Amino acid sequence: MKKKQMYFCPAISEEYCYPLNSIVDEMNEQELQQVTVAKAVRETNTNYFFCKAVGECCSKDTGEPCGKSCSDYEPRNGKNGCCKHRGFCYEPMVEVLPDNFLGVHTNRNSTNWYLKIGSEEKHIIIAGCQIHYAIRCEERPTERAFDWGSHEGKIWTSEVPNRIWME
């Protein structure tokens, strides 16, 4: 069976993604004429999963709140192993743009990658030469980030305000 493409639709839910037919059904129920969706990409190689029985993300490391002790645990093969309620977590699609995205070809001393994060109508372009990480969040981060560098052979670190935020 072919897997359905999943989409995030903030007008319906900020946390969950759905197949298009479910989004259309919800649009009809809420009498919405138009919504914005972003393609969802399945997260892989994570230490968490989505439990369809309890409707939340669970840790593979701790087994909380799911695991063999879970009252909803049902092995897929009927004997042992992976539970039939185990699902995947998704994240909004991040598009890697070509390095000549701006119409010029940059050299090795300049920006050599661009990321487009978000929907077609509401997105941010991030440019640089290294990617550390990007996290989707609903509110502007209040925690401070760390910066580091070196001067005269000594490494320094400092706390700085978070610099990237998409409204």
C-alpha cells in the first residue's frame, strides 16, 4: 500500500499533520474556503516516535509513556516486537535551494547554501556555509543562544539573543 503524503495545516492544527483528504474534510466542517499547507517530511533516525493509541510522541529510550507495559501495546506480528500503534513524527519540509539561487554563483569564501523553511507564502531563506540546526517553534525563543570564536589563539564563548525567528 502506498503511503499518503502528509501536510501541516496551521489553520487546523499547529502540531499535527494530515493527509489532504482529512484537511479537506476539516475545511468543510469548519467552513474554511482556503488554507495554507506545508508538505510534511517523515523524521528518521530519531529517539522518539508517535503513538497512535495515546496520540502523543513517546521516547524510545525511556519507553514513556509507551512500551511493553502500555495497556494499548499490541505487537504487529501478534507475538512480540514493534507495536501496531507505532507511528512516525513529521516536520515541515525544508527546501535546499541551489547555490546560484540569487542569479550569481558565489565562491568558496562566501555563502554556498540557501535553505527555504516554511510555506510558499510565508517562509524564510537562511544562507550560510554551515548548518547547525533549525527548530520549529510557535513563540519567539526567550532563551539565549551561545556564540563562540577565537582571538589571538584563545577560544571565547558568550551568550547572545536568538537571532533567527520567523513570524
